[in-house]
Amino acid sequence: MKDSKLFEGILPAEIEALLSCLSARKQSYNKNDFVFTTGDRMALTGIVVSGSLRILKEDYWGNRTIIEVLEPGEVFGESFSCAEINHVPVSVMAVESTEVLLLDYKKILTTCPQSCPFHARIIRNMMKILARKNIALMQKMEHITKRTTREKLLSYLSAQAINCGTSRFDIPFNRQELADYLSVDRSAMSAELGRMKEEGLIEYQRNHFILIRKE
């Protein structure tokens, strides 16, 4: 938990006291279990302790889009809890055996009677998380609003290389998940990846990619 952005700047001993203050409870999920589904009421915020989650959006016909990938230490559900939305528009699913810590969101934003300084810090941290996720959503919009599948792929892969600081990197998706994330057809995307490889733009093996800059 000390590695979570929510507890940034808070000492381990203070985190223990804070978890009690926030009525924290652990919950375990198997692969493909849902933490919550579209239409549920969300009054809790979660932190991934181990494993990983996907935030999913499905349309009326069952077409699925991946909104976000959640790894250990990352927070979810905070936007819906903060907005007090009665029925959430997305689902959260475990990709593997996953353990999460569920917190009472209202208690995060309300200082305890002792007015402990680390509670004030967690409120500032939550505001940072909300702001950073807003920026990440803007970046995703930049990818998916490109006109062609190739442009979407190049936009996404370029951003990954810049974030990692290297032309060699792993992405957190398999092919179907990447297609869902970019809102493209999987077959068309796989064909485009093949053409990009033949043209010497990229190399890849499963989820490991290398971007090639031509002279």
C-alpha cells in the first residue's frame, strides 16, 4: 500500500491507522470475476493489492471497449463515488486472481475527529489521482480519434515508447485487448501490424514491441 499514489507521503504506521479510519476491507476475486458491473451503485473506492483489473464498457450489442488497465497500487471507482452516480456506466473485471482493498469514499473526503495530518494528505493525493486520470483519458482520446487503424496504432505505440523512455517496451494487452482499447477490429488491426512490420516500422513478439526510426 505504501507504493500506491493514494498513500504518497504517508508513513507505513500512519497508513495502518488511516485504513481503520476509512473502514477498509479486503476482497478477493478469481479470473473473470466482476468487482462491480454496469448499473451498480458505487459508494466505494478500491485499490488493487495484487493481480490486475480491467475497466470495461459494453454497448447494447455486447461490443466491449477497454477503458483502463489497473495494476497493483492503482485506484478505481473514485470518479463515480465522488460524482455520486446512482448507476455506474462501466464494469470492473479481474484479469487474474486479484485482491483489492475497498474504502469508504466519503470517509476519504471527510477528515476524522482527530484532524490527523495524514488524512489531509490523502485528500490531496486523491485530487492528484483524479487530475492524472483526466489527463490519461485525454491521451486515450488522442489515440482513438485518429482516422485509420494505422494512425491509432502509431499514436498508441509512440506514447508507450515515450512513457517508457525507450523504443523497446511491453504493452499490457494481448491482441484482442489492444483492439478493444483502440476501438478497432482485431483482424484489421492484426493485418495492419503485419504490414507495419513488413515496412520496417516496427518489430514485435506477442506484447513486446520495438519501434524502428528510419533514416
